[in-house]
Amino acid sequence: MTAELVRGQNHTLPQTRLEIRVSAGTPVVAGATLGDERGTVRGIEWIAHPGSPQLPGLEVSQQAAADHRLAVDLEALPAGAHRVTVLLALPVGAGGPVRFGAVPAPFVAVTGLDGTEIATFTLTDLDAESAVSALELYRRQDAWKVRAVGQGYAGGLAEMLADQGVTDPAALAGSIQEAVTRGLARSVAPPPPRTPEADRVRHATGSADHRPTAPPPAPEPPEPLADPATTGPAHNQPHTAQPHTAPGPAAGGPSAAGPSAGGPINYAHPRRQHAAPPSPPPAAPPAQPGQPAQPVAGDATGWSMDERLYNQIWGMFEDLARAVAAYRSAVDFAESRMDQELDRALSDPRNRIGGAGDRAREAARAKRDELASRAREALDRDLAQLAAEAAVVEPALPAAYAGWGNPVWHAHRIPMEIPMALRIGDLHLPERTDLRIPLLVRLPLERGMWVDSGRTASEAAALMDTDRLRRLAMETAVAHAARLLAVYPPGEFAVHVIDPAGSAAGPLAPLVESGVLAGPPAAGPGGVASVLAHLTRRVDLVQMAVRARAADSLPPDLDTGEQLLVVNDFPHGFDDRAVTQLRYLADEGPAVGVHLLMVADREEASAYGPVLDPLWRSLLRITPVADSHLADPWVGHAWTYEPLTIPPGSRVLEQVLSAVAAARRAAGR
């Protein structure tokens, strides 16, 4: 199964002879550098570029092109090479685009020699950058992995090479661009198409929807929506191409770059540019003259209704983020302008006596109020349109995207394949708290989750009784586990629970009584050790099978389905060995289908010191009560996360778990 990576995510490589395919939609320069254990390039002999395209174990293209194939043999690399970094740059002086924000998002795929995709990465959210480190292959404990990087450089190829530790990067960048220029001069322009069919398809694709169609990659890691409390300097370190990942309901998102001089940009996903266009979305009812178009559920582009709704939710999030950012910017400008006018007026001593000063103040405040009023009118208009769209979209959502109160859950049937994403809550901003945008995470899960049970997590938590908050946190975890079980095919998702002190017997009752758990909740140090050893063994065996390309050799008793470990009341019942195993599962588990859902108070775990900081940062923090802890690096918003709640008196959770158990029995699982 292909791993669709997001910025910062890694994936194990099952083989060492690979192809790296680049599709950019416009001619780009493709190269690669070799790095030692510290990532340092030892010299120009460790750089493959159009002027010197071959190195031991590495070969790149000799000229700029829209599509590239780079050949890599990791076992044939020079001694001491522990890292291969793939670099992309726009040609200089070729008359083409000068920044990646004006071209379709480049797409990079790591494949086997037979063309089978191992991992893919779409480099979204680039703007003024003209060079980018796309991804890197690196050695870790005698195994090779690929990591999605997406680090952009506005200073171009020279700045990127300098960041790689290259001596005299400007000279080398100049020689590379000169080689590219010679290659372009030798190239022959392709003949014009015989029919305008390609143009018709391209224009139709580019104008089918005003929103980008490439799904976000969700901000996770650095998380597009990141928790400042769990994000260390490594996650927030600024660079030339700041990850303007629109934090939306899914990790990452395409940049809203304007059209280049060459014409309108085609935002179609690079992997689909040669495929048949998707069926058109539902047509909106005709709008009355002077009125906005009526919203329609599923009016975004996509290959299925689920994908259209997924992209539509992303677009709603992006629209809300931009509308509020514009409003706040306008209000700030109005305040700043008023202050400047007051300073100018009062700097004249003649205005400090009599009524001149008062009139100046009144005039400045009147202008401020007028500007703020206009901004609010524009915001209210946009929010009203989004609210109308949300009112249409919410009832049309499939179960995986829907809240517990949606009637679709009462008619839910266990699917035969997993959906694109799962809803884990809602997001809203203080400008209109009733306008909620679903927070979706891609499936399979790319990282674990942490339900914060601490009273210092938020203002609402601080006002709540400790025992009540912990119970609510565990109920939240149980609800998420139930949703995951309900959207996976029968037998392809298993849930394990660690409850060392048995304090969560009440919240766990729906899972236990329905019989959907892989085993009874583990209690005591012995139970903790047993479950962790079982899951660690599974991760080790699957990793070895992947590396050796011997999936058929896995033990027959090994469950190859996705696994979720729910941990309550951490670190109670955990010794040093158990903590080490838990960190190992958090780091290595997601790549082979083992995921972590922790219910814990970080302050209670502080006795272990900073050793657990990487664990907390690797998890997506959610709260059992509403809290504005999700930071948005794209526009600077602090989004309020609202957990999904089961309607009072509803038996929907028990009904869903009963359906899961029945589907498993019918499938003989």
C-alpha cells in the first residue's frame, strides 16, 4: 500500500534499488546530494546535478524537464553516505516561472524498479521559493527510510546548497544553471497537438471549482494545526519557506497562488493529470440576480462523493481562515491608522488647547469605526455564506465525517473498505462560534492522539472536578476508538486497552460488553508489560518482513490489521522498560499499522523528565472539553477545538459497537 506522506513524516523503504519520479507541471531542475551521518555534504563529488549527473548509486536527469526519473541504488552509494536529499529548482533565465507558488504543486514518488509506488509526497504551500528540498532517504539502524521534507528557499539554488554545507554554493549554483541553459538550448520544442482536446480538458479541470483540488496533506508534522504546548523549537523553527499549511480539517493544503504570466494555473493533482477527469459535481440551483449562488453538498471536485465532501470541508476551512484573517487585519489597520492620525494631530502644540484636539480625536475615531464597520460587514457576508454551506453539507456527510448526532450513524453499516478520513472534532473561531468546521484526520492514521486529562489544559478544564475530567477524557477516547472500529472493514482494526489501576471500568464498559476488544483491559504492571511486548513484537516482525520483502513468512497468529493501543492513567503502572516500549510504538508503530491513543495528564508524567517530550510532540493533542489550543501557523489563528459528544440519552455508541461485533461474527473474525 502506498504511503501518502505529509511534511515531516517518514516511511520505511522495503528495498534499496529505487526510482524517484518527479512531476512538476513545468520544467524544473532535479538533483541530489549525499550527506554523512550529520547530513553534511563532503564536497562537490557528492552532488549529482545536470552538469554531473552520475554518482555511484545515483543518477539524475541532465536537463530541466516537467517529469524526471532519478535512479537510486542505496547499496552502491559511496562509503560514509548516510543520506540522499532530492533537490528541485526552477531554471533561471529560461523565461518561465520564477517561484513555485506560480506553478502546480510538484509531486514526488518513490517507486520500485517495477513502478510500484512505495511513498508519495505533494509539495504544497510553496510561494516565493525557487528551490526546494523535496525529500530525503536516510539510513537508520541498518535500514533505509524516506522522509518528506518540503523545505523551500526563496534564495534559490545557491541558498539551498549553502544549507547543505556546500563550499562556494553560488559558484556551483551558477554552473548548474549554465548546464541547464545549454540543455534547454539543445532541446527541441514539442509539436503542437493535433486537436484542441487537451486544452479543453485542462481548462475544464482548472475552472471546475474555485478551490484547489489537491487534498491537504494536515497540520501533521509539523502539524498544520499544532499545539503550542507540545511543539518544541524543532517544530516551530522558521525557515525561508514557512509551512503555510492551511491548517484545516486535514493536514496541509495547497497554496492559493495567483496565476502566472503564462495563463491560469491548473491545480489538478499531478497524479491525475493524465487520467480521465472526474464526473462533474452536482449543479447548484441558479442564483437570483444579485444573490450568491446556493450551496450544494459535494460541489468540490473529486473522484467520489466522499472525496468531494472531503475537499469541500477543506475549502470551507480555508475560506473561514482567510475571511477572519482579512477582518482582523482590517481592524488592526484601522486601529493603527487612528493612532498615527492622533500622533500627527497632537504633535502640533496648537491642537493641544481648545477644541482642535477633541475634533482630531473624534475624526480619527470616526474613520476607525467606519473602516472596522466595513470589514465587519464583509466578514458577516462571508460567514453567512459559509454557514449556509455548512447547513447543507452537514446532513450529507457519511458516517466517518459525521458527528454522533447525525442520523446516518443509526443506519450505519460496517464498510468493506476504509474511508479517506475520520472526524475527531470540530473547529471554530470567536468571530462566530456557531460556525463549526469538521476536523478530519486522514486514514490510516499518520500519528497517534493524546486526550489531555489535566486540569491545567484549558480554562474549562480548570473549573471541572478532577475525577469528572478524567472520566470525560476516557469517554472521549472510547468514542474515538468506537468510531475507528466502525469505519474499518470487519477484522481489519483491533483495539487494545491498558488500564493499570482499573480506574476506567465505567467508561470502558461499552467496549468490554460489546466484545470488540482484542482482549480484556490490561491491569497492573504485568498486564502493561504483556500488551506492550505483544505490540512491540508485531512492529518488529512486520518491519523485518517489509525489509526482506517476505510478507508471506509472518507467523500465522500475527494480526496484520491496524492496531490501536488505548493507554489510560499514564504513567501509573509503567516502569522504565515500559516507557521505552511506549516511545518505540509511538515512533515506529504508525508506519506498520500500530497507533497510540493516550489519556494522560502531562504534569503527572513530568517525573520522567524531558525523556517523554518527543512522545508528547509526536501525538495530536485533543481535549475532552472545548479549548483553543490548536495554533495555525498559516494565518496565526488560535482555533477552538470542540470534541464530539454523544447526545444525552442516546444509545448510538452501543448500537455502533453492536454492529461492529455482528459484522465480525458474520465475517468469522
